[in-house]
Amino acid sequence: MKLLTFLGVGKYDTTAYTWQGQEHGCSFAPVASCHFLQPDTLIVFLTEGAQDEVYGAFRAALPAELTVQPIPIPLGQDEQELWQIFEQVSSCVEPGEEVAFDITHGLRSFPLLGLLAAAFLRSGLRVSLRAVLYGAFDVRDKSVTPHRTPMFDLTPMLSLLEWAVASDRFNRTGDARFLASLLKQQQKALATTAHGDRELLAQAGGLGALAGKLTEVSQALRLIRPHQAMAEVAALPQRLAWASPALERSATTRPFSLLLESIAASYLPLALADASEPQNAWANIAKQRDMINWYLEREQWTQAATLAREWLVNWVMVQLGHTQLTQRSARERVEHVIGAETEDFVRAKQEGRRFVSMFLAPLPAVDEVLAAWSALTEVRNDINHAGMRENSKDPETLIKQISWCVERLNALPLGEEAT
């Protein structure tokens, strides 16, 4: 195992560092960390001043048999130098390697840089992070001699950065699976500490149930399963209530608690239990259109185009009195009618003659429907063929066409049941 640490110029007072029931008296926190963790190699990032003034005493305090590798670093006076330090730190670690950090010493920016580097190495290079130790000299116990200084392992705080990444993913895309993964970790941690306590086990179960529901919602949305997504979202408040005691109990889930309003604002407008029931047909149509706009806002263009095309079929079906939206034979008949009418509509425009609908005349805004159908069919086929055809469109053009189609769908009237 490698232990990485920083060293700068300063006054290093003798204290007794304490960690996990162990104690070691010394002037340098990394010396205590070496005693606690027993690394094979110690890598010391040190400024020129620390090399000249401090390193000799520091090396003398370490076990003679320990492999120590000093690496000169700049002071971190600007952004470029900070990135240089980060590169030097990351180049010392191999993917999958076990490492630990002591971030007690060095200039004020070094502990923060060390913590961020540890977070990146754990996620980016999949290193096994043993500990991130910090000697809290400012809160030492001065009632004894030598003073006793607690050493904290900040590794759990790295989860805050993981919450930040998962939150960013959710806010950008609506995908809550990464949040769910972190909740599952907390469920396991809570269950481990329960030791048969039924109340704690129930609370852990609440976290697991919420994580499962967030995963189901995300998967249903990603794979364009509108009815399942509506039903899963409708069940979400119950799962949030079940998980509430564990969320209030656990400090490590507080970042998630701060996201509850965002989650509710993102998902709950899509909720509809029993969406496939005939009496909910117009409400179903309304929620599906909300879902199309949800996709569009989160730049999920393929999902938006695919659902928009199916939505237009649904809208025509309900207008014509068909409420079994998943009935294949009925959908195929309606699609055939829309397709035939669209061909005549496009031909009429090309020939400069007035279009008269034969089968869809009772529908409001027939011309808008057929224009949208023509564009959606072209866009969806272009996407689904992955550009493997002549005259395939570039992404920017496809995005503009999808947005244009959704604008047309938003203008189509809904039935009274949806309002």
C-alpha cells in the first residue's frame, strides 16, 4: 500500500495523534499515519522550502526500512500550478492500487487538493482507497502532556462528491439510478449496524425500497415505457414516506434529503395510476405529452421522438373513440389511415391543390396532425437506422425537427377528461 502526503514549511509541534484506539507521539502527522497504516511506500509531495528546511527532520522521524519517495511540487500559486500538482499526484498511482492519503500538512490549498485527488483516483482509476487521514491539531486536547490530537478519516466525506456527481446526472438527464446506487450503499451500512434491531432493519428496508423505485422509474423512462413510468412515479410518494425515518437518521443521506423537492418537481407531474384504463384515456394522453416535453427538456432526443410518434397515434385513436391504446390491431388500423392520409396530404402540397381528408375529417387540426406525422416518421426512421442510409440528417437538424414536431403536438387540443 502507498501512503501519499504533503509537506510544507511551518512549525511542527509534538503531539500524540490518536486514531481508532491507537496513539503515536510525533511532530509530523504522516509519521503517525505510517504507524497506524503500515504502508509499504510513503510518497511525499513537498515544496522547495520544505525540502530544504523540514524534510531532513521528517525523514529521520520515519522508520529507516520504510521506502520514502520525495517529489518536489510548486507552491500552487495559480491554477496551472494546482493542475500540475494534481498531475504529479495522479501519476504516482496505478489503476486498482491500494492507497491512502494524509492531508494534514502543506499549504492551505494542499489538503483540499489531496481530498479531491483521492476522490478522482477512487472513481477514475478505481484505486482502493484505504483512508484519507487528517490530524485535527486545532482541536487537540490541551489538558494532557503531550497534547492529544484526534486524527479523522475523511473517506466518508468523499461520498459528498459522489452525491454531487449523481445529483448533476439527475438534474441534467432525470436519471436517478446513480442516486439509487448511493441509497443502496447506505441501506447496506444501516443494515450492518442493526444487529437484529427490527426498527433499524425496517428503516434500512425503506431505503432499499426507495432506491428500487427510483431505479424502476428511471429505467421505465429511459426505455420509453410511459404507462409503467406513470405507475412507478405514482407509487413514489409512498416509498419516500417509508424511507423518511432512515433519511432523517443518517447523516450520510442528507445530500439526498436536500434533493427531495427536485425529485418531486421532476417526477410527480408524470404520475398516473392505472394509466391504461379506458376511463383514463385523455389523462393518459396528457401525461404522455408531459413526458415528451420532459424528454425534450433533458435532451433525450431519441426518447422524445419515439414517444411523440406513438403519442400522435394515441391522440388520433382517442379522438376517434378508441380507448384501448395498447391494442395492436386498432393501432395498426389507425396508423394505416394516418399514413394514407399523410401521403395524400404531402402529394396535394406538392401539386398545389387543396387537401381534403377522407377518413380523419372529424379531427381538429387535421393538417397539423398530418404535417407532424410526416416529419415524425422521417425523424424517427432516420434515428432508428443510425444514419445508415442516404441523405441521413446531422444531429443539429434532427434536434430542430424534433423540437418543431413537439411544438405542433403541444398545440393539439385535449379532451375534457384531461383537464
